[in-house]
Amino acid sequence: MLEHARDRAVEAGVDLDLREGDMRDLALDALAALIYCPFRALLHLPTWADRRRTFERVAPISPRGGEGNIVRTRTLQARSYG
């Protein structure tokens, strides 16, 4: 999936930083404009503690200090929370 996204980004002339890894261990050196977690992936985390840990990792790299956008890919609707 990431390779396909990279190919499409190159075709569209878009610069993307796409990464694969365990979302519970997400760490970046800079703020991220968008963090995308597809296909209800959070529901596959085994415990609420894992989900909380994921959001604790996202908060410091969110441009608004943990406030962010949730994108529902099936309906292509986006909401801003904050």
C-alpha cells in the first residue's frame, strides 16, 4: 500500500513522507501536518492502554498540541477537533 501511495505521489508531484511501523511507538523529529491511520487500525489495538499510548505519541507531534483532524476514509469526510 505504501509503495502504491509513493508511486501515485510522484506521479502527482506531491512530496510525502510515508512511514510504516507500530503506531504505539510513533516518534518524529518535527511536527506532522497530517497523521493518517487507515482502515480503523486503532480498533485492532488489543487494549485501551495501547490506544491511549498511541494518542500520547501523536499529541507532541500534532501542530496544535494534540488537537487534530480525524479523517473517515470510507465516506471521505473530515472533521476538525479542537
